[in-house]
Amino acid sequence: MRVLITGATGFLGSRAAVSLRESHTLETLPSALLRGEMTAAHAQRIYTAIAAFSPQVLLHTAAISDIGYAQQHEDESYRANVLLPFTLARLSARAGCKLVFCSSDQVYNGCGENGPFTETEPLAPLNVYGRHKLEAEKRVLDAAADAVCLRLSWMYDLPAYGLPTHPNLLTNLLLAALRGEQLSVSQADRRGVTYARQVVENLPAAFAFPGGAYNFGSESMQALSDVALTWCGTLGLSPASVRPVAGTPRCLSMDTGKARKLGVDFDDSAAGIARLASDYGLSQGAFQTRAQ
């Protein structure tokens, strides 16, 4: 299968590019081509690049994914997180290829505490990023009914194999423990966190999904602080590395039954960290340390 990918230098996109090259004919859409106003001339340049490769799937991972940055730069977020995927949906339909678009569990921010949520949950996201991802889903599916919108959770991985990473629950926890500090982790947030490699492994199956939105990540109704404490046990870190903090209750937990019926499953947030430890050859207690 011929796959064209955006965001191949980012956290998920770089991992997807490495994995997909093993079994697919892969090309990347240059980041520089995706920046700027979505004018007719700009869109035509993007279309020319798509048509030149003639992909069967366009995997769109590029985004402004920093929630705080999106909140403070709403216009920029709208261009990157709404107008660009909408434009790619129109161009994909024109080129005869399928768009697979990375959305977010932040669309559930505002649904209350009674998760896990299915894709049919009425949505009214509270933050700019969530609202933009939800609008993008709607506009993408209006433009290309066969497009697939993957609602991804917060992901984690180690900074290894020369691939870029960003601060995530795992790296934050390890850094705090190695410094002998405590990581403040919310006991009010209930959500899944997903091993990025498992997301990547499941992408080829998602290419065949019927058009629509899909929850795509680990299920969990645990508080984030409990997830972190579970990880401490797996990795041999002191539980004192975690400081649970109170806050306004929030649930972003996703019900992944729709994807599961199509053969895609994920480890829960506890089992995922054990898979990561196995993948990286980490023995029990590999990070044995004690918070001061």
C-alpha cells in the first residue's frame, strides 16, 4: 500500500514512518508545504504533491497539539487543526485516496465524569484544542465520507532510537524519580494513556476502517495518579515519586469497543507499560531509585 504521511518529524509521525516503511511504500509530505494560509494556490501546491505520489492513504499526524499553546493562539490553532485537515480531506477525495486523520480524546473534555465515552457521546469540548479537533472531524467527514478520524489519547514512549519525543507521563515520572523529586499527578483526571508503539502497530488496520470517528487508544477509568503509581511498581520506582493532587473531576476515558469490533485492541494503561518494558529490554526494577 502507498501511504503519504504528514508530521513525519513529530512524536507520533516519526514512529509511524519508521514502522510503516517496513511493509508499505511510504512518502512524506514536507512540513513546509503545510504551513501558511489555506489559499487556493496553496491548496493546489499541496494537491500537486499528493497527486505526484498517488497514495492510497494520506495519514495526517501533523498538528498543533500543545493544548496550552492552542488556547493562547486560537487563530493559529484553527489554521493548523481545522483548516489544514479540512483542506487535506478535500484534496484526498479529489486525488482518490483515503484520509486518516489524528484527532484527540480532548473532544470529551466537558462530558462529565461518567465515562468511558463512546463515539456517539454528545460533545461540547471546554478547551480550544478540543473544539478545534471536533470541528475538524465534522468538516473532514463532510468533505470525505470515507475518511477515518482517530481519537487518540495522551501517548508515551522513551526517547530512544533517535526518534523525537515530548514530555509525557512516563518521561516526567522517570525524570522526577531520578532527581529524587516528586511528580505532581492529578487524582481527579480519569483517562487512558497509550503506548505510542501500539498506536503505530494498529494504524494499518485503521486504514481499512469504514469512514467515521473511532476511539483509538488505551481504555482506563483509573485516576492518572493511580496509573503513575502502578507504573512505579512495574519499573521499580518508589511510590514516593508520585504526589497525587486534587482538582476538578474530569473524565476523558474512551470506550474502544467500536475499533475492537474491527479487530483493533489496545492494552490498558497498566499493561501498556509492561509491554514497553519488554520492548526496551527493561528488567523489573530497571529504574530502581528512591525519591528523596
